Amino acid sequence: MNDADFLLWVRGPGMIIAVAVFVFGVLVRFLEMWLLGKNVDLAEPKGAAFGAGVRTMFTRSAPCGEEMCDGGFVLFSSWAFHIAFVLIFLFLAPHILFLKSILGFGWPALPKALMTILAIIGIISMVALLVHRFFHAVRNFLGKTVDYVAWTATFLPLLTGYLAAHSPLFGYSMSLALHILSFEIFIVLIPFTKLMHMFTVWVARYINGAAFGRKGVAV
């Protein structure tokens, strides 16, 4: 299989397999959560659950005093790479064409220069967070193999995408194929690792906020 054949495979069958595993895996994870059920709260409500739940989805995303003083580096680095990753995925011109082929519609792209800056910010932020984890006794102790697998799966699409666009190490076709393959690995791993938090974080925050709100606890 030459570079062109490999590129055709990852664009075709490889992508179909990856998307199928991703969709099926995410649906199964949500089905598991739904089947867990919920204990019936027979106590009289002391507040509005819905409003508190929605409010918590946003307030838990904002930095608190402790995070700013003790974990400001982790907070800002995390926000930096999350924002960079999402913006690049949604607003890089080739990505929009890919999404348009699935959704049937597209939207304006952001300038390539801005995408390059965001990619560099994302790469530097992720490397900085990894180094910080290694030298932080508690985080290093709590870290598990699956955490580093998730980091690698998130980092590779950024790195291979940047290299494919600016410094193809293996020729453009192979560099692009490796970038697409890294994205496929990323989405395949989402349902089976902590990467699933991109979906569950909002559900969890709403449930916690709604539970506290129903009890009349300020959130």
C-alpha cells in the first residue's frame, strides 16, 4: 500500500469504521447512565431544580478564587488548549469541508494564520500541562495509564495537523493520512476513556446543580 492508497483508506473505510465506533460507543455510554436510574427524592422541594442545574453548568466552568491562586497555570493552560482544539476543529477550512460532507451544510472559516497560532498555543499548552503533571507529586501519583493515552490521543491530531500544513515530514499525502488517522483514533477512544467528559461534563454539572437547587442550597 503506497501513500496515496493509505490516504484513500483512512479517508474512506477507516473514517467510516471510526465514526461508527464513536457513535455506537457514545450511545452505549449514555444508555448505561440512563439504565442506572435515579433515586426518587420524596422530600419537599425547597428551591427550583431546573434553574440551579442550568446555572451550575456555567458557574462550574468559571474559575474560583482557589483555582486562581493555587492552580492558575493549570486552569489557563487547560482553557487554552480546549479552546484552541475546538476552534481548529470547527473553523479550519478543510475541517469545515469534512463536516459539510456529513452535515450537508458549512459555515465561514477563520483565517489560516489564526488557525496556525491556535495550533501552536494548543500544542504548547498540552506539553506544559504534561510536564507539570510529571513534576506535581499529587497529580503524578494519581495519574494512570489511561490518562496518558487520552492525552496522546488529543495531542496527536494537533501535532500531525500542524506538521501536515507546515512541515510534512513524510510527504504531504502520508502526513495528511497520519493526521486523519490520529483523528480517527481520537474519536474511537472517546467512549472508552475520560475523553467522554466532553459530553458527560455538562450532564453531570446539571444533575449536581439541580439536586442542590431542589434542596435550596445556593449554587
